[in-house]
Amino acid sequence: LNISESVNEGSEAVSKAIIDEDLTITATSAHHDPRYVFCGRENGTMAIYLSNTGQDLYCLSDHGLNLAITRMQWSENGNMLLAVDISGGYSVQKLIKDERGNFQHSIILQNSGIQVQQVILSSNADRLLVSTADDYKLYDLGGALLAQEKVKELEAPRLWTQHPTNLDKLLMITGQQIRTFEWSHLQECSEPRIVPLLDFKTPMLPRLSAEATASGRNLCIYHAGNSSAGLVPSMRVFSMQSITSNANTINPAANFNDVAKDIK
């Protein structure tokens, strides 16, 4: 690995290179204070780094030897950090910055040995959604099970994402539909909306990813394609105003398929 990062701070540019296979960074999440960034590593460890120098400041609780961290999510509400590793294990830890500027951390939840497909922490940092191939479950941060739904046979793969404009809701993208759920007890709260993610209809899409724009006004959905099935990569932007409307079918506001084919 050779990572170089340059950040301008006044007239000074700082650059730091990390060359250490054990410290290969595999996931990041920004702290609400732009001076800090959380980094998960290939060897299962996690640390807080200075964003302007690349220096690692504090080590956090790890996930075990060689369990690469694949996803991290920081929630300013509650000061909670979610981390997911390559085996499907996950942890939630609480981080508090004390009066001396040091971070104190403690494990709130930790689970291993299950093959999770996705884990999401609610924006209010009081709910945790755990999605597997068999079901999806909603927990509070005390570990109590609040809701559970079994996955129907031959159901299309699912992607969950936080609703960009309503912190009390989340979206599930499955097949070529967007469905809206309440965070409180995972109840569906609107009729499914059809979203044309491909130029032809198929219920089974490759792995999806979704990201809201910074303003929250649009949702970008990307799928990686499947060469054996003749599916090319696609990236389309949908207006949140249209998603929350009463329309049965939501057409994309923009199409970036030319960009999608070059995403690795």
C-alpha cells in the first residue's frame, strides 16, 4: 500500500505516506470535527487519525486478527461508531472526547459469527438494523430485538439506506423498487415506488450501492453490472421529491452510465 494524502492548511501543505501492509486502510468514516477521521484496517484494527497529517492518534477496540474492516459509520448523535468486518461481524462503540482532548471509548454492542449483508445505525443512534440473507432485524442499542422480518424465498437482494430528508425513516431498494420504512419498529409506511435502474426489466439486480447528495435532495443508486448476464453497470440519480411523491414510477433525474462503467 502507498497512500498519499495532501491537505491544505493555510499556506502549508502536509503529506504523509503509509507503507505497511498490516495498516492498510480498508474503511473510513469522518468525525463531525473535520480534524479527525476514523479508519478501519485490513488486520481488523481501528484508529482515529488526524485528517491534516495522517497521524494515527488513538487505537480503538478491534475485531480480531485479520478480520478486515469493510464499513464504518459515525453518528454524531450519541457519539457512536459502527464498524463491520469482512466476516460479517460488527461492533458499536461509544466515543467521548474528554476535557484534555483524549478520546475515551467503550463497546456498546458486538456480534460475530453471523453472515450479515448490511448493518446500519440510525441517525439518532438508538436503533441498529441487521440484514442477512434470511431476515432483517431491528435492535435497540441495549441489544433488545424490536422487530424481525423473514426474507421470502427468491426475494431480490436488498439495500438499506438512511432516508436523506427524514431521520425517522429509511429506504429499502430491492429489485427495481424503493420502499420506505419507519425506524421505530421497521413498519413499511408507503406504497413501493418503481425505479427503473436498468433499461430493461429484471427482478434480480447485482449488488447495489446508494448515496444521498450532501443537500439530501437527490439519491444516487449504482449497480455494478453482471457480464455473464449481459448487464452493464448503471448509475442513476433520483430526486427525493419524486421518491416521496404519490407517483408509482420514478424516473431518474440524471443518468451517469458512462461514468459507472469505469467504477472499480
